[in-house]
Amino acid sequence: MISEQVRADARRIWDYHQMHHEPRPCSVAIGLGSHDLGVATTTANLYLAGLAPLIVFTGANSPTTRERMPRGEAVHYKEHAIELGVPESAIIVEPKATNTGENIRFSRAALDEAGAMVESILLVTKPYEERRAYATARQLWPEVDVICASSPMTYEEYVDSIGDEPLVIDMLVGALQRLMIYPKQGFMVEQAVPSEVAESFERLRHDGFTSRLVAA
């Protein structure tokens, strides 16, 4: 059973992970690969709304996507976007990235190879990965403006879509831990973590939501 305290802590971290940016026209939309086809849907919708003339889908496979997306995350994202009405000519596939840093670096290289002039990026992620993606992009590609976007969902809606609330909480806790430790390793820029968010993190970690933590 998930207690009300655990749920309140999870919601607080969920809200913190989102950047609450207002989407605006950018040079390119970059959809970061994952198990969640909602990222491809949101990226396609932004393109179809005229907010980016070009899309990069980036991602190889992980243990959680190997069976669901055997041709690779970026390829499945591309196929889904085409089904939604995005022309194939507007999509670049980057099929090798296996983490957020590689998503950014390899997408940048693919855009350079395509001769694209990039001043700003719409960075599309899972809702709880916005801040991590933003901090990583600011570290690795500081000269571009970064606008984050994700499927507009509440915590409860996302839990319903996954069907496993403890797993969602584990993912929220893991993403927050990376925001706290990765800047010291040079992977992303520092993000201020409000004290109440840090306290929620510690309570959830103490309660055993630790499966997505990495060795610090």
C-alpha cells in the first residue's frame, strides 16, 4: 500500500522535475528515446503545430525497451510520428544513444552532419525527465536555448498509464538523485533542489524506493 505521505512526497518530486516551460518555435525538436511512445506523440504534435521544422529522434535500446521496441527506440518513435502525419523527410534518426548525455551529444552531431543551423531546441522527454534533460543539455550544448516539453499529465495520470505506482516512485527518486550527484561529475549543470524536495527524497529513499538509484 502507498501511504498518503509517500504519495505527497512523490507528487512534490514530480512537480519539481517539470520545468513548466511554455512551448515556442525552435530550430528543432529532439525526442529522447525511452519506453514511452508518448514522447514521440508529443514531439509529433509540436511539429504539426508548427513549433519546429525538423525532428531528431534519439535512442538505441535499454533492458526495458529491447522487447517492446526491437528496432530501437528512435526508429519506433519515427514510425509512430509518421503514423501521426509527420513527413519522413522532416525526421532524423539517431539510433545509438544509450543515456541522456549521449542523446544530446549524438543529436548535436547528427544535426551538424545534416547542415542544420540550430539556435534553439524543443527537448521532449518523459514528464519526470524534463529537468534532467534540461540540465544535461545546458552542460553539453550551452550555446543553444533549451525549451522542455512533455506529455501534459498529472502524477496520477502517469501512474495510471504505467500501471505500477511503486515503479514510478522509484523512477522519480532515481532521476532526482542524478540531478543531485551528476553535476559534480560534469554530466549536467547544477540545479537548485528546494529543501522540501530534498526531504521528500530522503523519506522515499528511507521507505525503500531505491531500485533506480546509482552508486554515488
